[in-house]
Amino acid sequence: MHRIKSLDGIRAISIFMVLLGHCADTIGPIVTDNSAFPFFANARLGVRIFFVISGYLITKILITERDKTGGINLRNFYIRRAFRIFPVFYLYIITLIVLKNFFIPELFESYEWIGFASVFLWNYAHWFIVPKATNGNVVWFFGHFWTLSMEEQFYLLWPITFIKLNVSTLKKLVIGIIIAAPVVRLATYYFMPDSRGQIEMMLHSGGSIILMGCLGALIENTAFFRDKVMKLVNNTALIAFIGLFVFVISPMLDHRFQGAYKLPIGANLESLLIMILIFWSIYVPSKVAVFLNSKIITHIGVLSYSLYIWQQLFLNNKIDYWFNQFPQNICLVIVVAHISYYLIEMPFLNQKNRFIRKPKPLVVASV
């Protein structure tokens, strides 16, 4: 599938928010005490945007394959995902283990959490491991893998569901889960108090955010999308308000009311509005779209996966070394991300093409 306009630019904005949020403790109060800083350094919102994009893209890939070939090859799908995720993911884990054993013994304290991270179960590890006061560093250096854990769990289930159900039933199921999600989150909060800090991280309580992107892809080629959604995204004043709400008002409500806003209302509302902004950036020409599609911004978006994987090593104050001091930590993340992308990601991404099914041949009737 060809690259979709603006999506790499949106990824760039999202990873910028994540990087800025995670390196806040290394920058210093002169910058971080500014009242505007939390809005730019909103790592939670950056991750949520990534989730919506992920659901949207993975569903478009499945739709495109089904339309071109008449079906979905699950084996090839999972192999492509492995080529995309595994190489840099496991290289990071191996690198940190080597650093701990040979160079920085205090890098992290325990290996038990790493086992859950390595099999994409970090977001449920707290069910099996009693948190300890000494797990701070291991949680920091591997804690960002909760996002990949939830995505991989979702990727395991979604293609199978996509194959088994027709489009109409699939839409109803997705809408039903999204509507039920606030109840699931509230039930998790009240009946699983030890999981309150992980509500947005677990698939059963946070996966509806990814499903919002899936729903966007499912309705994209429908009359409803052409008649209703396109009319909405062409309303400049409404889009401006939605942008203001997603990036300013919703974070303020989240900060003020926390779970009382986020669990029943905020998560679903924010992800829905993010999907609308994605449609706007793809389909409506604007100066924002020009910016999102500029060369340097799309380049940052292409690097976003490597940036996300490696940034935890550098953007922290858990250890006191030259490489995790500001501003060289930001520079080093960018350098390492480039090395990771060109030497690790790209060679494996090129191998993905071997596992893309060819379009089914046209049948020409004889005269």
C-alpha cells in the first residue's frame, strides 16, 4: 500500500510530543515551568494519536489486500508484522542487557519484568509480579513497551476477526466495543484497584482507542463518509475547534478531573476527534497539510518507530551519565534512530515485500 499523505507528518508531531514529555526531567525548570510546556510535552496524547493511526493503517492494509487478492493471508500478515517490529525491539532489549552487565551495572535492577516485555505482555505484567520499590529503573527503561504490547495483542486478534466477519457485522462489533469501553474502564477501576495505573495500557480497557482508527478505515469508502464525514472535515471553524479541544481543552480537563473525565468520556471522545483530524489532514488541502507533508517532517515521521524505541535510554534522569544529559541526549536519540532505521529497520522492511500477495489475475471472457 502506498504511503498516505500527512500520516508521516502526524507521526512526527506525535513523536515530538512523546520525546518532549519524556525528556522533561532532563531539561530543567526554566523551560518546564512554563505554563505552555505541558501542552507540547503531552506524551500521553502523542501515544494516543499513534494508536488511532495504527488502527486506521492496519485496517486499510487488510481492506486493500482483500480487495486486490480476494482474501487475507494471515501467515504473511504476521511475518510482515514481525519484520516491522521485532528487529529494533529485540536489539534494544539486548543492548540494555549488555550495558548493564558490562558497562552500567546500575542501569536497572531486575530481569523479571524484562521477560514480560520481551513477549509483549508488559501491560499485564503487574498481574503476575508484585511491584517493588526497587523496580523504578527497569520500569522506566522498558516501560514504554506497554504500547507495543497492546498493539501486538491487538494485531494478533484483529486480522482473524476481520476475516471471520463481513463488513457490516464488523462495523457493528467495533461500534459496540467502543460504546462499551467506558463501562469496561470503570469496572476495571472499581473491581481491579491494583490495575488502576494501567487502565489505558491494557488491551481490554484501552484497546478501543485503536479500534477508533479501525472504524475510520471501515467507513472511509462508504456513502456516510462521503456525505457526512467529508462535509464535517471541510468545515474550517469546526476543525479549528476540534484541534483546540484535542490539544488544549481535553488535556486541561484530564489534568483537572483525571479519571472522572478520562475513563467515561475523555478516551473515546479524544480518539474520535483525533480520527476526524486525521481525515482532515489527509483529504483537505491546507497550510497544515503542506507542513505535515514537508520533507523534514515526513522524515521525522518515518524515523518515529526507532525514535520511540531508543529514547528511553537517553531521555531520563535515572542514571547520571553524559549521554543522558540535555541537550546531547536529544541529539544522541536522533543519531541512534537514524542508525537504527537505515541499518536495521530498512533491510528488514525491504524483506516485507516478499510476503505481499499479488493481485488476483483478471479473468477475460473469450469471444
